[in-house]
Amino acid sequence: MNFKEIPIGPLIEKKVAECDIELSRICSFMKCTEQEIRRMYKATSIETENLLKWSKLLEYDFFRLYSQHLILYAPAIAGKNTEYKQNKKTGLPQFRKNIYTKEIIDFILRQIESGEMSKTEVIEHYKIPKTTLYKWIWKYKDEENK
């Protein structure tokens, strides 16, 4: 999966096909017409309320696709911005630092294995700590050899 571009409509349609859910059931759950569902299948973006409904209906976290995009393509900026953010209070929920999923780790390691990116390029481009990358390489090479 390329997390840079997220064709959300076609991904939803693919998951619907995998789950083999009837269109009438989808329309009832989503409270919309067949035509509106077909439009959503072609959409590049979907309202969050509808995306939440799709996630519940299909038992798949579609929001995670966007979280993975943020981890890969919008890493936190180090420096004085970070200090400013730490001292500023917010009314929004605060989450722990980025947590890399197995899919993200596999994606990054495939880029290195294929020669698409070097280890140094991965570290610079995705702002992944060097020690983290090398731990992944060591850990997942051991799993391959088992």
C-alpha cells in the first residue's frame, strides 16, 4: 500500500467486496441511496462522519490509513517549535508519540530491500531515529529466518 496517495473510495469498495455485504444493507446502515454509495466508491475524500460509519460497518479502521500518512509524510519538527508546543496547553486529546505499525515498518523495510531508498535516505526523509531503523532491520530479519 502506498500511503502517500489514499484512494479512499476504491479502498472502501474493495473492502465491501471482501466482506460480501449486500448493497441494500449498506444503504440501510449508511442511510443513503445506492447512487450515493456508488459516488462514495469513486470519491478521493469522504466526510469523517461517513468514514466512521464505513469503519464500523466493515470493521476496518480507515482512519489509520491517514494516520500512517502523517507518520510517513508529516513527521514532527524538532527544535524550538517542539518546545513551544510542549509549553502550550490545549483542550484537545493528547496522544503518545508516533507509533509505527507493522504495515509501516514493512513498507519502509521493503523500500530499503528493493534499493528504492538507502537507510540514510529513510532516516532523513521519514525522520526515523537511526537506532529505531536498525532495531527494525535486526528484529525483522530474525523473524524472516525463523
